[in-house]
Amino acid sequence: MARVIAVANQKGGVGKTTTVVNLGASLAAAEQRTLIIDCDPQANTTSALGFPKDPARRTLYQVLVLDEVTERVIIGTKVDRLELIPSDKNLVGASVELVSAEEREYRLKRAIKGLQDRYAFVLIDCPPALDLLTLNALAAADAILVPIQCEYLALEGVSELLDTLMRLRRTVNPSLAIEGILLTMYDDRTTLSRQVASDLRSFFGSQVFETTIPRNVRLAEAPSHGLPVMFYDIHSKGAESYIQLAKEVIANAQKRVGQGSERIDSGAGAASAASAGAARSSPSSGSVVADRSSSSGSGGPSTGA
């Protein structure tokens, strides 16, 4: 069965789409058949994989709202073993049209249930908001991967996000775990990036991926060519980083298989405990995360731009 990973953060601009596209391509290049689901109405993942806007193309909207057969919506990409369920602007209406639907949070889970034996990984690109589309993604996922930009303001919603995960585990998806926290836009020349990385690792420990994603021009250029960065410039630091991330994700999956049903990650519960520890840290410690977590309050679902 496929490992279903939702790439989500309520804050926008932290590298969700970049991570989905390039992690998916790297997994496929490692001979892991992968499905990407573009759950964001902006459809940036769809365009980054080389598919311009096309009103005639079936998308996730038809699957969620019109009960289209999922296999009819899946399209192949330029990358072997990588397939896509595309998005378009009509997906904006899904949040409204599904309000009165029965089990509206589980539409995506039902849609991909029969597909999971065809793939090793399913990656879901979530919109930067805790709306019905994100709830569908998190209800369908085995785990959540959280990209966090290595800047002060990007840490604003960390505690709120973890509080939201606790609520989701109590309601729509009791087995939702944390795949990992991914540090993006990392610049080791700056003290702030190093401080943010150090604080996150001290609080969340092994929940933070060893791989960091650097600021990289090639990563920014690749989407305009409709290619993942490894097929645009394999020697770039961005490509090398996502290849390393794919190796970590595959290694974690193999460890889980070896342990049977027991997860090697401690799930959202451990992250919540770590977050609580961060909130109790003394402001005088100089910790960026401690200062930000202690001022964030209990937090609730919020929307990003």
C-alpha cells in the first residue's frame, strides 16, 4: 500500500509546491512509483509539471464534486513512474459545493482508496489554508510533511498547526502522524537560518529531516520550464537536496515495513509535547522558537495567503 503524505502548512510561501514536485520526481527517479495530487486551486503543481491551463482537462474537481472515476483523471508526466491528478481554478468551488455533502471530509480518501496498491507514495499538495480541501487531504493521509521556511515570521504558526493536528487526530483521522518537518529556503550564511534550524531540531528532534532545502535559483527557474529541478539542472544544490530528501523518505518507509504496523515516528503526539516544551522555555534563553511559541497562545485554524 502507498504511503500517503500530505504536504501542508497553513502559511503560504514556505515551499509546499516546490517540495511536492521535486520530492515526487526524486522518488520516481528512485524507481518508486508516485502519484501527485494537486489539491490547491492555484494549480501551481500542475503547471510546474508542464501542464498549462486547459478547461477541457478533467481535474480533482470532477473527482470530489461530480464523482468522476479517479482513474480517468490521472495523467502521466514527463517523468517515468510519476503521475498526476491535476487541479484548476474550479476547485475553489469545491469547498462551497461540498458543504452539504455527506462525509464531505472523506471524499478524497474514498477516491484514492482503490489506487494505493498501484503506488509506493502518494503526495498531496495542500492549499495554504485549513479549508475543506486541506481537511480532505489530511483525512486521506497517513502522515503530514510540514515545510517551514527558515525565517522568523515563518515560525508564527508552528504551535497553531500542531494544535490543529491534535484536533484532526481526535476527529477526522486518528492515525495521522508527522512524516517530518522540512527546513526550506535555508541559507547557512545567515545566523537566523542557523538559529531557526538549531531551535527546531532541539525541540522536535528526529521529527526534523536531516536534509535542508537551500535557497537556489535553479529551484525557482525550473517551474517555468515545466520540469522538476533534477531534470532542469541535476547538478544544482536544489536537485541534490531533494534527492537526499527522497532517500530519507524511502529509508523511513522501509523501516516502517520492517517494524510492521509500529511507526518509527512518534506522530503528532510527540510533536505536541515538544511544542509544549517550547512554550515553557524561558524567553531569556535566546531561542527563536521558544520566544515565538510562548507568544502564540493556544492557536486555532487559520488561513494563509
